[in-house]
Amino acid sequence: MKQIIECVPNFSEGRDKNIIDAIVADIEKEGKIKVLDVDPGEATNRTVVTFVGEPEAVVEAALRGMKKAAVLIDMRKHHGAHPRMGATDVCPLIPVSGISLEECASLARRLADRAAKELNIPCYCYEAAAFTPERKNLAVCRQGEYEGLHDRMGKDGEGPDYGDRPFDEDVARTGCTAVGARDFLIAVNFNLNTTSTRRANAIAFDVREKGRSMREGGKPNGKPIKDSEGNTIMIPGTLKATKAIGWFIDEYGIAQVSMNITDISTTPLHVAFDEVCRAAAARGVRVTGTEIVGLVPKRTMIDAGKHYLRLQQRSAGTSENEIIKIAVKSMGLDELKPFVREEKIIEDMLADKHGKKLVDMTCKNFAEETASESPAPGGGSISAYMGALAAALGTMVANLSAHKAGWDERWEEFSDIAEKGHAIQDRLIALVDEDTDAFNRIMAVFAMPKKTPEEKEARSKALEEATLYATEVPLRTMQAAYDTFGILQAMAEKGNPASISDAGVGALAARSAVIGAHLNVRINAAGLKDREKAEELLTAASVLAGAAVEKEMEILKIVDKVIDKS
């Protein structure tokens, strides 16, 4: 899975469009990230920029933005309604897909270190990137704001984590930046079948983490109860990591519960939806749908879809499209307007719409492309596709078994197997194109110049690397195809007997995939100069090939026995 992170730097300029445009232009300059939003505020004198991409590209884009802001924004002249301490005030990194919060925290610290060393901008680390529990709180890092930096810089326990030094002219101009890592924030509105803002607020107070104030007599209009220090005592709501209010939307003519989910690991979207539905029902109100403001990571939709499939006692081992469709329909995400994946799911927005992929072709076109005079796709891609079909057959039997009449109590058992099968299928589908990409990488090396000794050396090194990659890819195909045997044997032994032949055909396809990919390992390993590495790969491949033949025979014996008895 491709690693994608989001970055949301806040720059201390919200009024001068030329400065804002220049900063954004530098962020976008390399073309390796995608800017999703630019939100300037005149009163706050602050602009929030949101962009996404692969980790290294995002870090470089963030540094470019910080560098440009340091040149164009003079903090000695800055005034605005929002708390701030630097030209780039905050710069959080947020995991979207294929990367953990801990990995983002490590990236954030590296970003802060580079900003201090390369740009001379002192940096505090906050939230998940903080070095101390106190500094997880941004307000602690930004205490005293820009005006307080003079007394904090160079003072033990008060100065920034990177680039700490006595307050100087450079710091006077740039201030300090808080660099951090946090989980993805989802802004969502829950539509209600009422026009009452009061009812919507009551539901919001029921569920939001802060809850509502405790009042005398337990009455809504009672006097708030305070503790010994004069602070209002709160009754917490039911959803951690959420903030919510109720409001009326003229455009739709309905009231909504408007919520920010600040930690989707603690409170996933579907959990918030179900709980708002429960709280609304307790007050005689119904949630009719959901409106996502901005974007969501794909995992949010997948987790929701699988949750509702489980509630229906249906297998979750189905296609991504089907799972997301279930999520959309279950939470009413298309009530107010159509839910367009490319406009709402970050990974889909970033997907390459122009790159030609083999797996996106029709079956006929894929066969025709294979039959053409082009050497790719070849046996490696075909082996990966045979393996994907083997996994698909095993997954199909599991799904049919999960939905078989009279087997209702076993749906979860088969659903778990189907999910594993679908995950293997996805691995093999990806390998279809990766094998062809590996071949193309070798062809690209042959086009490299070789006139000078330096060029020859670079070409030789690139060829060895490309050949090694072209050997490792079919070995991964062998392993993934071999993994399908576990699914196929389980289905042959305890799946729906009416589909036993499908498990058998899957075993035949899996064995062919393993043996076919083995041929590619052997022919590509022959071109490796590093013979020790070549022998290591060949040995691993030979073991898998032998084991695949044995597994095929074992499964076919089970299949023959069941068919003979029928």
C-alpha cells in the first residue's frame, strides 16, 4: 500500500494574496504533492494550507513552504486574532494510508531538525512528536506566543526542541514553528429530521466528549454547578475525541449535529454515526443522513463498510467498491448530494487517472495486449493474474458458504476466510502490473549512455539493481500465490460442497501461478552478478515450487473424494 500523509501548515499571513500565492507556489513547485485547500483568514491574519502526498515529498514541500514564509513574513510586524509564534506557526503531519502515527511523529521530528539546521528556524515538537508529556499540548509550546520567545529562547526547559539559542535577529523575523503529528480530523454533519436547533444541541451535548454543564436540580435551565475552585462541573458525553454543536442550515432546511472527530482511531466515523443515531432516537429524533465536510481517508470508509456488513452477518471479504457502497448507504452519505469517491476519499483524489494499468483492462483487451508483439505483459504478469484468480475462487467459495441457508451461525468463520482471501487477491492483482514495471525498468537501463567509464559504471549498477528487482517480484508472486492454498484447502474441506469444483480449479490455478513465476525467478536470477544473492533467491523459489505441487495434489484429492461421493 502506498504511504500517504497530509500536512496542514498554518502561515501567519491571511491578508496579502501575493505572499500567500508565493508560499503555495513553492509548496507545489516539484509537482509531487497535491494541494487540497488554501484557507486565508483576514481577521486572524493566518492562512491554512492543506496538501497530501508521499512522506518524503510532503516533508520537502513543507520545508519549501517554511523557507518561503521565513523570507516573506516578518513576525515583528504581524498582528492577528489567532495565537501565533512564527511565520510558519504550526506544521502538523497526519497519517492517511499505509503509515502509522508513530512514523509520522518520527518524520515530524526529522522535519523540525532540518528546519532548524537548514533554514535556521527554531522548532518545538508537539502532539505525537512531543518529547515530553507537557509539550503534547500546543498551547504549552506556544505559551507567551511570539512576544514571549525573547524570554524563553535559550532558557533550560523553555526553549525549542531544535535550534534553541538566545533570541537573535533571525528569530525576531521568523519566530518559532511548532511541528507535530496528529491523527486525521474528520469534520462531519449529521442530518436530523427536525428544524429544532435546541434538539440538535441537546443531542450534540449528549455525545461530545466535553458533554454539558451540570445544573441544579438536573434541569436544563438550572444554575450551573461549580467546584470549589469556581469551575463549572461538566457531565461528559459518550464519544471521546469529539467536539459537537447543533445548528440549523437554511440551505437544507434542517437541523444538524455538526461534529469534529479529532482522533479517528479512538472514535471512528461509523461509531460516531451509530451513537448520534442512538442519542437522537432517545429524544424522538431520527438521523436521516450524513454530510462529510472535506475529505476522509479510505480506511474510514472501509472500516465503516465492514462494520455494517458484520451487523448484517454478511461476509466482509468482498470488493472495495462494494464495501464503500455499503458505508455510503448505511450512513446516508448521499442524502444531500451524490457521494463522489474522487471528491471525498483522499486516495481516490490522488489516484493516477492517466496511467495505463493492465489490471484496468477488460479480459479481452488484456489477452490481446499479451498476444501482441510487445514483450510485456509476459509470463510473470500472467502468473500473478492466475494467482489472483486462484485467490478469487477461494474467496468466492467462502462468501457463498457464509451466505448459505442453514449455515447462518458460521457466517463469521467464512467471512474471516473471505477477507484473508481477498487480501491475497489484492496482493496478486498489484503484482500483475509490478512484474511488467520490473521488466520495463530493465529495458530503461539499456537506453542509458555508456560512452565514458563513469557512464558504464552507472549503467552496470543500475542493471544489477533492476535485475535484482525483476527477480524479487516473481518470487513475491510465488509466495502470494502459494498463500492461496490455505484458503483453497479450507474451502475444500469445510466450504459449501456445491462449490467444491471451484476450490479444485483454484488449486490448479495457484499451482500454475507458482510454477510460472518460478520460471521468471530462474531466468532473471541468471543475469545477477551477485551469485550469492542469486542462489539465495533460487533456493527460496525452489522450495515454494516443490511445496506448491504437493499442496495442489493434496487439495485435488479432497475435491475428488467429495465429487465421487456426490
